[in-house]
Amino acid sequence: MAALEGSHPPRRRRAARLVAATIRTLLLLGGLALIAAPPGQAPAPLAVWAWEGAGCRLFNDPAQTTRAGAKLRRRGVRTLYLHPGDCGGADLLTEDPGKVQAVLTRLHARGLRVEALLGSGSWHPKQYLLPEHRGRMQSQIQRILDYNRNAAPDARFDGLHLDMEPYAHADWTEGSQEDLARLYLERASEWVAQVHDADSNLQVGAAIPFWYDGLEVMWRERRRPLNQWVQDLFGYVVVMDYRHRAQGQDGIIALAQEELNYGDLIGRPVIIGLETAPAVPAKVTFHGRGPGALAREMAVARRAFARHSSFGGFALHHLGSWMPLY
């Protein structure tokens, strides 16, 4: 057998090169979701954030919407968090809802779920947690609810995804963060109730940083980690687990454990968010590292997360920086 095993080294080298080329082709053609699945398991679901710039390009170019929808599905994306903000000064939800309906219909036809993404830098959402501004977020949510009520079933948003970041407020300091966190929880409970009072089937999720599990907050006469309060309020959370390494004490796997453990306990999904946009420090993003690095680290994390019933896949930030990787 030894002689037979060593008798065709050129053939083995050609086979090895063919395997390597195949792997590279899978990466370049968007085999990310397939590679991120452990053997014998389905690929982990993928979601992608699409902020105003990307969203407006979809709303204003039906052909691009069709192309983007096809590319997203080929890459394993199932959910798009789509920002329904102003486009060229126009509020499409109220001024041109037909344009929004056309985009959502096309994306749904590609098998994508579409959730309305609320919260962005231009909206200054950090102010929404203050009592004097509570009506601003309620009106934004009501725009989505009114739109859905008037749209055809295949043109409705499938949920709301809230990216509200109270820690971005100028008053967020070590001495005041618990008070602001309580205000955030009060507002968040109102937002979720507003949605469910109008449509009990409409899913509401939230993006949270991984470090919420280290901040204990007294609310409703109990002291608990902030992530647990938020996970109890929302139907799911996306943990902004922004690291470019899966393993290690400061890696993707370790930083998401508390949220996944609690998600297992309460039976609600936890999605792992990863960054692909330029960011500082470099360890928080896959920007510049290529699709191969992203695929490899997702695969390692996927294997570790498989034991968690709450693991709901990955969310990639964001459409404008992730798509150019391929």
C-alpha cells in the first residue's frame, strides 16, 4: 500500500490544487453561508443592515432592487433590515408609498424577509429616550404601522428592527448610565407595546452591544443585567459582537455567551452581528480582511454556537460595505 500511495504525486498535487481552487471559487461566488455551516447542519441564517444610502438606491432603482435581491439570496441572506428614511428630502412611506410597496414586493418575491430599520445617526435616536422626545419615536413607528395597514400583504414590512443606542447620549457617563438605561427600558417597553397593540403578529427586535451583560440596572424593583431586560422586552436581539476573531477571551464566541445563555433560558433568538465597514480599532471589523476571513471566523463561531437553541444566525453590518467584499 505504501508504494501505491506514493506512486502518483503529480496527480495528488493536481487534486489538491483543484480543491483549493474550488474553495476560492465558493468564497468569491458567495459560498459564505454554506461554509459557515457545520457538517450535517443547515447554513446559519444571515441578515444584513441597509441604511439610508443603500435603501434609497433600492427605492429609486427597481432594476437594482431585483439584482440586489438575487445576490442576497445567493449569498444565503434571509432578512434585510431596511431603513425607510428620507430619500432626497421625500418621506416615501407617506409621500410615495407605491415606491416602497414595489421594492418590498420584489424583495419578498426573492424569498427575503424585510424589517423596517429604525434609528440612524441622521435621526439622532439617542434623544428619543428622553421623556420630552418620546413622541418622536412613536411617530416613526406609527408611520410603519400605517404603511403596513394600507399595503398589500406581499408589500408589508415583516417586522421592526430598532437600533437605538442610549450610550451615544452625551450624558452617558459612569455616574448617569443606569438612569439613562432605565429611560431606554421605559421607552422600549412603550415602543413594543405600541407595535403589538396594532399588530400582535409583527416582530420587533433590537440591536444591542455585547457589553450590556456587564451593566446591571435597577428597574421595576429588580436589579439585573441590561441585556436580560432588553431580551425580555423584544422578540429577538442582534448582539453587535464586533470582533474579527471567533476565538479567545476577546473573540466573537466569548463575548456572546451571556446573551445566548439567556436566550436559551427564555426561548428567544439571539443573532450575532459582525462588522464589515471601516472601523477603529481594527479588531472590531472584517473590513480589508476579505471574504475568506469572514467565512472562516463565522464557521468557527457557528460550530461553537450550535449547542445554543437560541442561536439565530448572523447579521452583517452593512449592505454598503459587505457586498463589495464579493
